[in-house]
Amino acid sequence: MRPADLITLQEAGSLVSKSTATVRRWVRNGTVDRFTGDQPSTGGSPKVLVSKAQVLAQAGVNEVKTTPTQQVSEAPIQVSEQVSNVSYLIEIASLKGRLDTLEARYDSQVELVKRLEEQLRQAREEVLQARSVSDDWKDRHDAAVAERDALRSLGGRSWWQKLLTTS
């Protein structure tokens, strides 16, 4: 399942004061999961998206950097409580994003197991059919050998011996 907090690589880099190359390296190393955006109508490749919570967790950021338009809390006690609350919220968001990723991986593995079980069932059916055909041919062979032996015993001599003696 796709997390709801997807952002572009550029947004992720500016969010945690890192370069886009750093965020790309996290994606390449697998520490941050990669998602693709919608195909642009003008052509080209879709944008790479990452989970905001995972980026924040990877960067070890406890709070989102403030912009000049945001107000700073007036009381120091409230600021530390807010930082603590934001830290917990970021950790929860990160864990939710990780849980969503793991659930998606689990679902894909379940589907893979189902497909493999179906292939195994089909292979077993094919083996049973091949054994049945093989048994049929063995029965035909045994019947032909029995018929040959019966014909030989009736005449006492083989056909070519009878041919030589009858003139």
C-alpha cells in the first residue's frame, strides 16, 4: 500500500536540509522506500516519490524546519513539549509508513505463494496424466507380447519355419 505522505525527492531534501543526491542514495540503499508518481501527460518518466515520515526518520529529524511565516512558541516549556510531541508524531508516522510497506510486501508474497501453489498443482496433474499415458502404452505392449506368444504356441513353429516346410 502506498503511504499517504508521499513527497518528491526535491521536497524531501529541502525538508531535512539534505541534497537530492543524498535522498537518492537513501532510496538506492533501501533505507527509504521508493514510489513512482503518475505518468506525466507531456511524456517523460514519472517522478520518484518517498514517504515523508521515512525521510524524517532516516535523517533523524525530530521536527520539521520552520519557515519565517511560522510562529515560534512563546513559552520554553511549551516548545519542549511540542518538540517531544512532534518527535512522537514523526516516529508514529514513520512506523505507520513502514507498516504500510511491510503489509504491501506481505500481500505480494501471499500472491506469489498462491501462484506457485497453482503451478505446483498443475505440474502434479501433468505428471499424473503422463503416468496414465505411460501405463496405457505398457499395457498395449504387454498385450502385444502375450498375443505373439500365444500365436507361437499354437503352431509350435514360427511363421518362417512354416513357410519353409509348406511347399
